[in-house]
Amino acid sequence: MFCKKIIYKDFRNIERAELEFCPGTNIFIGSNAEGKTSAVEGIYLFARGKSFRSQHDTDMIRFDCDYASVDMEFDDIRNHKMRIAYSRDGRRLCKHNGVDIKKLSEFIGHFRAVIFCPNHLSLVKDGPSVRRSFIDTAISQIQPSYVGLLQKYNSILSQRNALIKNAYFQRDVFDATVEYWSEQLAAEAEKISSKRARYTKMLSDSANELIGDMTGGREQLSITYRHQKTKEEYFAELFSNHEREIKYGSTLYGVHKDDLDIMLCGHDARSFASQGQQRSIALALKLSEGEISKKECGSYPVFLLDDVLSELDAGRREYVLSGLSDRQTFITSCNEEDFKGIGDAVTYTVKQGEFEIRNS
């Protein structure tokens, strides 16, 4: 997979920029708040359909402008053109090869990318929601239909939560309908947990291999999904805990509560791994995301490293850079020293949303 060209218009602090890239390493270098991360964000939009920085589409529209757009041309066996645009009134337009796309599940999957930024260094020590988001995002890119499963599950969950919150005032309605909503939620939970468990097994195998490579075989990593269940098992949990859920006002059981168990040398990595070891695990998880994407889809995704190299020590930084020679990579940094050891690359200097190519 190879991002050939991208055009930004009134996107973040970028008034207009048309950039062409090489299939190897592409570097954005400049001070903070100049537009480096915005450039990477624009690329990642085509992988996930939304930003990794903001929850609100309007945040991506340049100040005092009504619209923002990003157009991309990329190759993956054949040539693709995609467009995403936002308006200040909340509308969003998505196109693939000139055809309007209405559903997120139809937008995701054409272009694949792995984003690695400083926040991801906390994948191990942060709460379960961070790891659920990581694995759900990764699965969605290689199985776009998974987006629909998540959307359906969350819609049912919202209905069931509303039922629980009103149970004190409408107990007869709760008693009459809770079984139906529990059955619906359990059915979707089984589908999601099955896909998460399968992906986690691949993730564990790949990340363990990478950790072994990083540490000369001294450390072993295992990752398991907590806890895969059948539809019947999910339903039994949901149906036998009504009073407890009414007390807390929400659904307490299901895949929206699940987590990954990450064990390093047989010990819980969140509790016992050092900060350096946790960073190595996070690095292995993100690199493994790319390896699984290649295995499942036939080509590497694009790798986006946003200001992450400066957060890694020399050994981990060298490890990352040494493994990126056979895939397209975008790297942002304030520090040119981060790029020692990189061979041929296209480098853009970024200042106040403007890009100047330094070499090609």
C-alpha cells in the first residue's frame, strides 16, 4: 500500500497544500503546532474515517472557514482516489473513486494505516477502554464489516441502558422488555468477542516474536482476551443481575467491559513491568498491528509515527527505524537527530501550515 498524493484545503492550520510522497520514508520536520501532526492526521482519516486527535469533525476546519477537505490518491494493487470533507454545520462528505459513501463500514478498509503516537506508549498501563479501542480499530481496518457489529451492539446497549435507568419509574416496562434487549445484546456480544479473541491470538503470537527479538530472547509476552463467551453465557450474566444493574444505572456485563490480559514473563505487565518494558510492549503491539494487516490483506499498511521517536530511548528508536525499510512510513519530529540512520527519504519542512520539500 502506497499513499502517492494528498491535497489539504482549509484543514486545521493548513490553508492549502498538495504533497507527493515516496513509497519509502517521508518525514515532516518542524516546531510544535506548525502542522506536522495535522498532515499525519489527514492521512489517517482515510484509514479510520475519523481523527485520532479529536472527537469533533468541526475541530478540523481551519479557523474562520466554513469547510475543510482532504483528497488522497493511493495504490493498493490498483489506483484509488478518496475524498473526505467537513462543513461547519456538521455535515461530512466521503467519496471513493468519485462515488458517495454513506456508511462508515463502506469507507473503512480501502486504505489501511497504523498510527503510533506518544499516547500509545500508555497502552499497557492505561485502562481497559484504551485497549478495547486499540483492538477494535485494528480489526475494523482488516474487516470493515466489524464496524457494523460495533454500531449495532452500541445501539442495543444504549436502548438497554435507557431501560435500566427508567426501571425505578417504569418497572412493568422493564420486566416486559429486558429479556428481549438482553438476548439481542448477547447475540452481538458473541460475534464481537469471537473476532476479538481471534485477533488477540494473532496479536499475541506476533508481539511475542517481536519482544523476543528486542530482548535477545530474554522476555516472553502473552496476550489473552478477557473473556470470550457464548451468546448463552452472556445472556445468563445479563439476565441474572437485574437488581445490581438497576442499582448502578447501566449494563454491567458485555463486551463493552472486556479487556486484554498482557503478561510479560508470566507476570501482569500493567503491575510488574517497568516503564521501559511497558513501552517495548506498546511498540510491539503497534508493529504487530501492521504485521497482522499484511498477513490478512496481502500488503503492509502505511505506518504513521507522530512525534514518537523522541519518546523512545536510542535502542528502541533504532529498532523501529531498522524495521521500516520495506513499507511506506510517515514520521513527524521536531528534532532532526531522530532521523540519523535513515537512508533515502523525502523530507518536508513544516512551518505555519506550509510545506517545503528539502530533498527528493
